[in-house]
Amino acid sequence: MNQLITTQENDQGEIIVSARELHEFLEVSTPFRKWFPRMTEYGFVENQDYTTDFFVHPANKQETKDYLLRLDMAKEISMIQRTEKGKQARQYFLNLEKMWNSPEMVMKRALQIADKQVEKLKLENKMYQQQISEYEPKVTYVDEILKSSDLMTVSQIADDYGMSARQFNKLLKEHGIQYKMSGQWLLYSKYKGNGYTKSETTQFNHTDGRPGVSLLTKWTQKGRLFLYEFLKEKGILPTMEQMKMEFYLENEKETTK
């Protein structure tokens, strides 16, 4: 079916339509800012029949308000216009709704939802594995010596090497120590379970006000020592040791003159 008007799918699996795009298709002479409030007077309710949306307009690069309409509202608004364009839009939405509710499309959406759920479970499983491996009881003499309640952020360790957190994370990724998934840096299985990191839970609010939770990886003192020994083998030293090495080489040069 030819797409007369662009449609989207919201998080609830419903078809939604841009009010601005519908207004343009219907060739309504009334400006959008006046037209849409008039349409809502027919009994439509915000957050039930439509939601407010914002986007950056490609012409003037300004934030512009739009409204995302549920299909029932889009059909009724099209019928209200009593024009040929309105008739075309309504028929288009009716055909789209029929196709959307066909057994094939219902099955397809069900499979897509299942796939998303599987991916979500895989991600959660990886995070749980990371946390479990961090808390496995592997106490050794070295563990006791390095035992400390002080955890370090990657920014603090990166500063020892004269790097930014982004540069240091990229360095560890390039050397196969960690990888990023869903915003959190996770250790590859080769380095898990050694007490190098701890995951801390942080709470935040989404832009729409919904509460969210994210995991932040912090390094233990044992992990910090591991990074030092690993990077030292690669010729990468903390700034303090680099200065000492430069001083030593400079003195060595002076004594051989």
C-alpha cells in the first residue's frame, strides 16, 4: 500500500501520526497553531488521544512543537474536514488499520516483541554475570593486602596517566580488557572474577520524568594494580613514573658524556 502519510509505531505497539504531516496532507488553509487547538475541541484528550512532541525543524533549525495522534483521532480529524483530501486520508487510515490488525501483522509484531525481550534478558544476564563474578569469594594474601573500601572511577585512574576518561576507556578496549554494553563498561570474561571492579547502581530521571537505573563500573585497588602491571608491559606508565624515567635517562645521558 502506497504511504500517503507517514506513520510510526509507539512503545505500546500502536500506529501514530504526526499532526503537522496530517495538516499538510489535508491542505488546510488555517495555520497549524490555530488549526490543531480547534481539532482538540471535538473532545480529544491529551495523553489519551494524542501526545505532545518536539523536533528540530530542518528549515530554521528551531525546536518545533508537534502532536502525535493515535489512529482513531487521525481518522476522525480527516472525516471532520469534509474534503476530498480528508476522505482520502480517512480511507488510507482504515486500510492501514485493517492491514495492521491482520493475523500476519499481529504475529510479526508478537515475534518482534519476543525478540526485544530476549535481547533485554541477554543484556540483564551479562550484567548479573559481571556482578556475580565480582563478588565471588576468592580471598588470597594479595586480596587481604589490597582490600580497601575505596573504589576508584576510571576518571581518577586515567588522571594518573595524563588521560581523559574517554581516552583511557578506549585504551582498555583496544587492549581487550573491557567492552561497552548499554552504557556500562564490562570486563571481558578473561578478566572477570578477579575482584578488579565493582558495579554501583545509580538512579536518574529520563527527560520525560520517568525514573531510571544505570550501572557504573568502578575499579578496586586490586584492579588498579592489575591495570598498572598490564599497561607497564605495554610501555604505558603513569605520569609520575614517566617523569622519573625521563629524569633517569637524562642523568644517564649526562654521565656518559
